[in-house]
Amino acid sequence: MSTKPGLSLDDSVRAMVLLMPRLVGRAKRLPVPEALRSFELAPRHLSLLTYVLFDGPLTVNELAKRLEVAPTTVSLMVADLSRQGVVDRQTDDNDRRRTLLTIADSHRTAVAAWLGGADRGWRAALSPLTAEERALVIATLRAYEEAVSEH
């Protein structure tokens, strides 16, 4: 039994049971900009667009690795977003065999405005923490996801 001050395991679980629906609800209420509403973007698109916006341009394989899904899954999402004009495919100037994905210039401002709220929120929450504490938060949320997906 721990002698450290803080919340007991039961109190921690109660706090998270209360907090998680609030977090999900707030994330779902991030308003999709008018310019993007007709595209019927799903949560999987949000993650893909976030990586391309903040880390792009990226290849399908790089995105698949980051999203922890198969490259074929990313290819399907990219094809859908490309067909709608949300992302552009361009040849890598350094390696003509590689295709890079970027946010289409015509939608970059709307995508950045939409995803910026989540980015600002996570940055505000995580920036006061040490690198080790941030790793612990992420590991804890991953462990929770794995535990609830098993049942």
C-alpha cells in the first residue's frame, strides 16, 4: 500500500470516470469550420490532418506509422481527402519516387483553425510537466485505451 500523499486508486478512478466524458464531449464540440463541413470528416481524418498540418509533408507510410494503422488504411483516407480537395499529393523533390501529402492551400487556414484548439489545449495541459510526466500521461491513456478495448 502506498504511503504517498494524493488520491487513492478508487478516488482516481472516480475522478477519471467523471473527467473522460467531459474531455470527449469537449473534443466533439470543437466546431468544424464552415469551409470543411461538407466533407463529412470523421475522427480518423482529424488525426491524419493533425500530423500533416504539424509535421507535414509526409508520406503514406510515415502517416501509417504515426497513426498506428496499415498503409492501406491511410491510402484509403488520403484518397478520400484528396478527392475532396482537402489534401494534395506532390512528388518529393529530393526523391521523385516518393509522394508527399500536404494540406491543400485552399483549406490550410480552416484546418489550422479547427485543429488549433486541440493543440492549444494539449500544449497548455502538458507544457508544465516534465518530459517524464508527459510520457506517463500518454502511457496511462494508452493503457486505459487498451484495457477498455479488450472487453
